Amino acid sequence: MTASPEPPQWIDLSQCDDARDVVHRAAACLAQGGVVGLASETVYCLAASALNPAGVARLRTQRGDAEPRPLTIVVKGAEEAADWVPDIPQVAGRLARRSWPGPLALVFPRPRRAGLFDRLSAEVRAMISPSGDVALRCPEDPLIRQVLRFCPAPLVLSLVRNPDLSPATTAGPLRTMAHVDMAIDSGPTRLGRVATAVRVDGDAWSIVREGALDAATLAARTCRVLAFICTGNTCRSPMAEAICKVMLGRRLGCPPGELERHGYSVVSAGVAASRGAPAAPHAVEILRSMGGSLDRHRSRGLGPDLVRQADHLFAMTGDHLELLLELAPEARPVASLLDPEGRDVPDPIGCDQQTYRRTAESIERMLSRRLDELGIADPSASS
């Protein structure tokens, strides 16, 4: 399929009885080498098959940058990013897990090891990325995700611009684009702003294009997340959370309330927790005496969002760990017992304050070893 001087085939999604038919038509157009204009949640984009040099060339021509930035490769999820960028940096993995699907593009230097990008033809690679950088995005909009599902090849995106060169948040500019074969009008985009683009090089990251996600949100999503799991999230796991915050603060030289600024987030949850219950009174008192605070703690259940975000999941008992892995088998690589020796942390609920203190002190000893294993040095150990 070659570019036509005629305006694109126009599809008003609001007038279609069955959106699935539109999805199939768009996927067929792309498979034949066509260019399709459609919306993401951020702005309107042009899409082409990465296996069709002519389609990618039309995207590159439309982009028209004096110093071409990479076209964006669409991925289905965070797991697929590692297929395109082998040895993906941990900070990029966190951003992908916590932001995709969503308004974030990740840009990487040319990978040192071969991945899916190297399987594309040399001609296509040069057009997608004249500089060698690789840009990946996982859009949230259901239409583009359905189109991707039915495409036999990876998709490449380029944003559509208005006559004043601002990103297009409506389909209007597509009407006069002669190099577009099909245009799908979904109405105004949901977010109305471009995806934020972040360049990741090793442990360093920087925003190269401002967009829907601000710097504070991204910084929080790059944090190393430690999560503690018990039953009701009122005794053991909240104590572990609060003690860990105190210990991390000492090791990092900051107050517990500033851990995120130093790259750490500590949370807790229960495998059978009701929402909104306070911490047990004895736990609150003991943690106050240890320099921590549970005054504002409210219980929450273990959900898929926490599992997806966590870098380390520490269960209080073997039963908790087993149930955690039943609920979320994908958590196995990051889940373990809190005790490095494999012992359970007994439940102090219903016991006296001294039992709670012994439990807290036991958790503190276990955490000291776990933080050492994570490479978070204790400055007092060398003094």
C-alpha cells in the first residue's frame, strides 16, 4: 500500500455500531503496509507496521525533525520492554511496571545486547532511530490496545500535530494528511497532553519531554518498594513497616518521612485485611518507644497494584507467603519470608505489651539482616 493523494478513509467511532469491526479494519490496513491515524489516551498518533519500510518511512517524513528523535515502538506491557531492551535498568523496570499502560514513553540508548530491535531490517532501524536510541510506550487507550492485539507485527507511532505544531488532541488534523490511509475519530483524547518521555541510562533518568506525568510522580515511581505482609495488617506487618522506615532513615541519614527523596518506599498489607482499621494499641505504643509511628496507620488488603509495584515482598509466616503466591504467582521472584532463617513471626494479637515488644525486637533483628542483604549499609556497623 502506497501513500495516496486522497484524504484518508474517515471513520467516526461514535457512529459505528461495532467497534470490533473498526479494530479489524485498522489491523488489516496496518498489515498491508498502510498508515492509520488514531487516538491514544494522550494525543492522536500515526501508526505503521514495523515490518513495512514504506509505512515507517511515511511516519518519518511526517515527523520531519531537523534532528530526528526516535519513533515510538508500542509494547503490550512492562514484561515486553525487556525483549526490546535486554538488561533493562532497574529504574526503567520500576517505571514501566508502575506506569504502564499509561502516558509514559521510555527512551534508552542503543542496547548493548541484541533484542527485538535488532531483528528489524537495517532500513527500518535507521528510520525508527537515526540516533540509535530506542523509545518504548504502552498506551492505555482501549482502541489502540485492541488494534495492537490483532496486528501480527510491532507497531511504530509518531504523534500528530496541529498546524501550529502543537500536539493534536482531536482528529481534525488527520483530515488533510494525504499520507494517511485510514483515520479513526474517537473524539477528544482523555488526557489532552502528550505522554511524558523519560530517558533512562543505567541508574540515571531524566525527563526529555514534559507531559501528563510530572517529575514528582515519576520520582515516587522510581523508588525501591519494600512491602510487608501479614493477615489483618494491624499488628506484625505495620510494625515491620514502621521499624523498617526508622532503620532505613538511620542508614540513609534522613528522617523516615523523607525516604522517597532517597529512593525508598515502605508499605504493608494483609492477605485477609479489612480496609481502614487502626494498628493495635500495643503496636502503636511499642513503635512510639522505638522512634517510629503508627498513629496514622490504616489497614489495607493485598491487591494486584501493590504486588506489581513491589520490589521486595516480605511475608511474616509461611502461610502468608503461600497465600500470597496463590493470589499472585507472578510475585515469586520478589517474595520471601521476613526471617532469613525461614521461621515464622508469631502473631501477638490478644497478648500483653511485653509480647508485642518481643515481636518488634525480633522483627528489628530480621530487618537488619534483610537490609544488609539489600546492600543498604548500616553506618553504625563500621564505627
